[in-house]
Amino acid sequence: MRSAGLDLDAGYPAIMPRPPLKMPFSEPVYDPLLETLLVTQDVFSTHPDLTEEITRARAVYDPYSHYPDDLYQTLRRGFQFDVSLDNPRITAQLRWYASHQSYINRVSDRAGRYMYFIVEELQARDMPLDLALLPIVESAFDPFAYSHGSAAGMWQFIPSTGRMYGLKQDWWYDGRRDVVDSTRAALEYLDRLNQMFDGDWLLALAAYNSGPGTVLRAVRRNESAGRPTDFWHLDLPRETEAYVPKMFALAKLIHSPEAYGIELPLVSTQPYFEVVEVGGQIDLAQAAQLADMDLSDLYLLNPGYNQWATNPDGPHRLLVYADKAQGFRDQLVDLPPESRMTWQRYTIKPGDSLLSIAGRFNVTVDMLQDANDLSGSMIRAGDALMIPIASARSSDYALSAGQRLARTQNALAGSNRTRVNYVVRGGDTFWDISREYGVSVGNLARWNNMAPRDVLRPGQTLAIWLDANNPSVARTNREVVRKVGYVVRSGDSLSRIANKFNVRVNDIERWNSIDQPYIQPGQRLTLYVDVTRIN
């Protein structure tokens, strides 16, 4: 059986085969006196019921026996941190977790996809299983999480630290969100921090949150002042001072959930996914069909892929449900290489450039060059290019980076605000744009699924949501997008409506979840229209 669903035959170097998850103390240890007690049952003519006595004895020698043998039980038995530690900061975090059963349910549901793999990796490295709780503190096990500090993924790597630990980041793929790569990088980073702080895991965790330099400076200040240098006595950023207590609070909650009135959902001890080597780039809609999986579920297991296909330069692997892996491998064998992607022939027109064509078809210039064996950027009108295109509608790739951004940018649609589309110019900053439109930098970044420190790119479109009485709404040199309801009339087509409102057909399909080319008179459509450009 393949451990954690890993494709061992593919020779993926970062993962080595290993035995199944260890379940320490899975069999209760009984005292010899108890064994004698059980034997004496045979000498009683009335055969008394000793169930309660046996249950009490079992609890003495195995205090966890009344919990189900799920993955939380594995953690409970493998905790190395002192869960008896009492501290006001821990109590404050514990009080919050204990009063939010719905949050525990939601996090457990997400953790069920990834925690088996994480626990297995921790065991292989002989690291504390307590660290499996870190993604709850970092991201609530959301692989698409993005923080104000430009940190992304389940383990919340910032770009620079991600690159330091080999996490590739480009238009196609972000390794900070990749389940396998980010877990490997996070555990390597944590292990290095633990060594840096002489085996003190609390300081290592604090450094993971605020950076090793911040913690080292705090330790040196205390040393100079003759004060203790353990985590609890350091003067650290407020977020960091709450960070480690969150870990302890979660461990306490999992250790004794009934003591805090919490019911822990079951998290399976069986592998949730397997890693399948696909050998090259493949359309994710095509892969989902071959794996007999919903496309959104495939994205949840492969959140590192930003677009509608895997990265042409790798990694060439996909995580799929464990029970679907072999069928997927069999289907891949029968799939001709030319069928992995859908291609469109495009005839170059006067004035075209590789950059403009790439933007029109939502691909990169590098990809056009690779696909057409071009060494430079020179193209001639009349020549043809082969362009890779998505095999399904854009709305089907609901968890791609573009679709997630569109949902974020339209989150306030239907409110009393008006959306203005701002096209970034060279030299623009969040601060400049926020001052120009009278909005906060934080809101501007949040409306566009960005962090305030992120770099803006010329040509990038930002959504700005303004109050109706904001004078910026009246400007005509920016798009003003409003939500419009439209009732289909006799003779209408998607193309005709798109032309009338100066929008794209695939946008109308995405806004209204239309999966067929025909519409009916009387059908109601929702459109997001630049009211300054209606035909």
C-alpha cells in the first residue's frame, strides 16, 4: 500500500516511503492485578458484571481509551508540549476556541484533507506532533489564505522565505500553497529554527511567526537586563505573544475536549490523497474528468496551481483522492500527449505583439514562445500561432487565481457602493491611489485580494468601491461598474447582449452560471457593466 498516497514509483525525491502512521499506546496496558481480577470471573457461580470496574481500570492505565481512534487521538497520544501549562494568555485563547464550536467544525473539515500527510511527515522527521496544529493558527487550514503581510498558503510563507526554501512562485504556480512543497518547506524551516534556539520549540515557533531576528533581539535584551529568556518573559510583537498561546490552547482543547464543552469531529487516520506523476502539463478540467473528481475538489488538493492548467515547467504531479489514484493513472496511460491540452490556431494581425496576444488569451509570453518554438519576440502579420486555451468555461475553474480575484473584487456588488475600475500606471502605489479616491490602503488592498506591501503592476486593474456621493464616482476617465439586471427579450443572444453592454460572453456565462449557448425570452440575467461604455 502506498503511504499517504505517494507515487513511490515516480521517484519524487522529497518524499520517501515509510510505514503507516504510528498510533502510540493503541492497545491499553493492563496491570497484572487487573488480569488476575479478570480471571477470577470464572470462579463466581453468579458471573457478576464487572463492566464498570473494567472501564475504570482501563481509564487508569489508558486515559485516552474513551476517545475514538481518529487523527485527533493520534495527536493526543503524541503531544510533546506541556498541555498542563497554565498561563493567562493561554486561557484567553482557550476561552475563544471553546466558545466557537462552528470554527472547530470548519477547521476540522479542512484539516481532514491535509493533516494525515502532515502528521506522517512529522513522524518521519521525529518532530513533535503538536506542530500539526500550526496550520490552524496560521491559516485555519485554508490553502488559499493570504495575509496582510503577503503571506500565502496553509503555512503562510512570505515570498522571500518561500523562495529561500525552494518554493517556486510564478504566473502558473505558487509553491507556497502547494500541499506537498509547502509542508516540506515549513518543517525544514521549523527544524532549522529549533536548532537555532537550542531545542526550544516555543522560541522556534515565535521566530516562525515574527522572524528569528526579532526573537534573537528580544532574548539579548533580556540577557542584558538579567531577566529570564524563555518565551513567556520576552517582549515580542503582540501578534507573536498570542501566537504560541494559541498552539497551547488548541493542544489543551484536543487533549480534553469534554472539559471545555467542545465536541471534536472525527478526522480519519486513512490517507486522503495520493500523489500521481502526470509527466507534463495538463488541463485541470481534463485531469478532473480523468480522475472522476469535481474540478473544485481537485483545486483544493492542488491549490498551488494558479491557472486552468498545471505549470508547463513543473511540478508535473497532481494530488487526487486516494481511492481514485489508480484509475487516474490508468486513464493517463491511455491519454495521447496531444490531448492533454486544447489548442487554438491564431493568425497574427497587423499591430499584434506577443504581449497583446498573451493578454487576450490569458497566457504568458514565455508560453507562446515555448509552444511556437520562438527564440525572440518578433512576429509577422499573417503567420499563425498555436495558443493553449482552457477546455472548459472560465467559471468552471472556480478556484483558479483569476476566479478567486473576481469574486473578491465583486464582493460588494449589490451594496450601496459603486465599483470603479482603476488601471494601474507606472509609479502608482497603494498610498497614492487611496489618497486620490479617499479610501484606506487596507480596504484598497483587501478589495483586490492583495496586501498593502504588494507591488502594483502597470496595466493591472484594481476594483475601488466608493460611496455614491464620493466625487470620484463622477470621473469619466475611469470605469464605473454597476450591477445591472436584464430581462432577455425575443431575438436576444448572449453575443447581442454582450455587444450592447460592452462586456464579454464568457463573463455573462460566469456571472449567471450559464452552461449552454441558448437563452430564453423572459430569463433574468445579472450583468456587471461599465455604465460609461454602454452601447
